[in-house]
Amino acid sequence: MARILVTGGLGFIGSHTVVELVNAGYEPVIVDDLSNSNIKILDQLARIIGYKPDFYQLDLCDEPGVKKLAESEPDIAGIIHFAAFKAVGESVHFPLKYYRNNFYSLLNVLNVYHEQPVNFVFSSSCTVYGQPDHLPVTEEAPVKTAESPYGNTKQVAEEILKDMVAAGSNYKVISLRYFNPVGAHSSALIGELPIGVPQNLVPFITQTAIGKREKITVFGNDYNTPDGSCIRDYIHVVDLAKAHVAALKLMETANFTGYDVFNIGTGKGSSVLEVIYAFEQTTGVKLNYKIGPRRGGDIEQIWGDVNKSKNILKWQTELDLDTMMLSAWEWENYISQNPL
Ligand SMILES: NC(=O)c1ccc[n+]([C@@H]2O[C@H](COP(=O)([O-])OP(=O)(O)OC[C@H]3O[C@@H](n4cnc5c(N)ncnc54)[C@H](O)[C@@H]3O)[C@@H](O)[C@H]2O)c1
């Protein structure tokens, strides 16, 4: 069984990907420093997949530590690199914290496995497009000047990976540009675990619905969109997790060489107000929300052209917005009754 190193594998997207790797017959090896995750997710994963996956608690910025990891785990066929800090707003205030963590962790991992053929999947983001000139945005759209240090780490990391492959590396690399991952596993045993006030819409919705927050503010209803609120391409985290399996499978074929990049979304945009209504309709829970002023740094609208993913990655989403809302709600209920 091919062993796949999953950095940041106890986080939101990483934990769901561990499950899909096992479903697809891979053997995940998780590395996480628990800076934004909980060790009990390992037990939750065991309840879903039937055994406790191999786990190393390690800060990937620790170069000697990463060397030791590679000595203990020499037979790695693939790496899925999730480990990074991801709070856009925080990155504006603490840029060095973001550049340090997101680059050192990437470079250390790349350095220790570069002498063997490894298929590498990188967690990139649709933030690289900024506000695109054309929608849906394709992978050929220009990368815009990053709006935050966090966004910049994704752009520069893509450049690093491209340069490394162009120089004749043993790595094959796929960067997946995620749109907006939401929802949770159908077991409700894993999901998004925001520390402090959620930065994203859906955990804010579920926390408000359950009474942890008083109300939701919709940031602006005067955008140039049908209902005036911002539009995003929300994708179910389980569909997103499966895209990583598809990326590994593609790199295992002889005709894939080098580096490529794929949009990972549904190809459909939903407004903030549509998401709120979808939540209310699927769960039957009324939300307390109000319209507030626009929030600095928000782009107006984005959704992805996903034809390249469909045609080349042979992957597409299966789960709709209602399923995203219902699964996020079930997870919120679970975690409120069974705090980790
Ligand atoms: N969630 C999103 O909306 C989104 C969108 C686009 C891209 N991404 C990217 O996807 C990846 C995963 O995101 P997520 O939402 O699952 O985030 P997350 O914070 O839930 O998961 C990241 C995991 O990495 C770990 N980690 C961070 N720095 C580490 C280090 N130096 N060493 C070891 N472990 C470390 C954290 O403890 C956490 O478990 C990130 O790279 C993120 O930038 C996320």
C-alpha cells in the first residue's frame, strides 16, 4: 500500500482527506504540530476508518525534526501538504509569522524527500486570482497581486514548486486551487474546528444557530450581484478531499510529468444570502442576521471554471449546497454535545 504523508492531517481539510485516502486504498501518515487542531481528531478518525493512523506530532519548521521524520518514513510515495497558517486577517498583522510557517514548513518537507520520486499535492487557493476579470475564472487567468501575506505565501509557494520542477526535480507536483470548503463528513465525527471567532461564513452560521453567537452580519448588500451580497464557490469538504486522491492518481500515470494546477470548486457561485437561506431551509432553524457595511479586503464575486479538473483530473463535485449546510449543522450539534 502506498504511504502518503499528510502534513496538517488533523486539520479541517486534512482530516477529511485522510478518510478518502483510506477509502481509496492508500496508507496515510499524518504529521501535525496541533497549532490549529486537536489531538482527539486522531481518535475520531479511528472511529471512521477503523484504526488509528500513524501520527507524528512535529512542527515542520523544525529542520532537524523533519530530517528525523524522513529517516523514520523513507518509503513515502506521495505528500499532501496542508500544513500552513490560514487566517487572512491575522496574516496582515503578523506577516512574518505567516511567511516563516508557510515557507519553512514547505521547504523543509521538499528538501528531505527530493532524492526520490514523490507525487506532491499542494493546498493552494482561489485567492491567487484576486477579483478576476472574467467569470468563471479559469486556471489561465492572471495571478493578481496578493491582498494579504497569507495569499502571497500561496502565490510564491506555487512559484517555488514550478521552479523546482522546471529544474528537473524528482517530484511531480499538482497545486489545487481550492474555492470555499465547507461542510463536514457524513458521520459528523470530524468537521471544521475554528479556534476563537470563526473567520468563515458557514461556521459562523452554525455557531449562531446553536446559540454560541448572537447574530450574523452580512458584510454588504450593495455589491453588483443579483441580491447585493458577495458570491463564492462553496465546495463540500468531502468532494475537496476526493480531489487530492484524484491528483495522486493522475500523477501515478506515466503521461503526467512536471507541474500542473487545477481549480477545485463546483463551478457555481452562491451568494451569502443564498447560503443563509439554504441553511434555514435544510435545517428548519431560523438565523438571526443583519446587513452591515462592506468588509475591507472582500472581493465581490468569484466562482471557478472546473472543466480542466473534469477533463484531466477526472474529478468533479457530487454534493450540493443543501448537503453542505446539513452536514455542517450535524457536526455543530455533535461537537456541542461532545466537546473534544
Ligand atoms: N479552509 C479554507 O478555506 C482554505 C482555502 C484555500 C486553501 N486552504 C489551505 O488548505 C490547507 C488546509 O487548510 P485547513 O482549512 O484544513 O486548515 P487547518 O488549520 O484546519 O489545518 C492546517 C493544519 O496544519 C497544522 N499546521 C500548521 N502549521 C504547521 C507546522 N508548521 N507543522 C505541522 N503542522 C502544522 C495545523 O495544526 C492544522 O492541523 C492550508 O494550507 C490552507 O491554507 C484552506
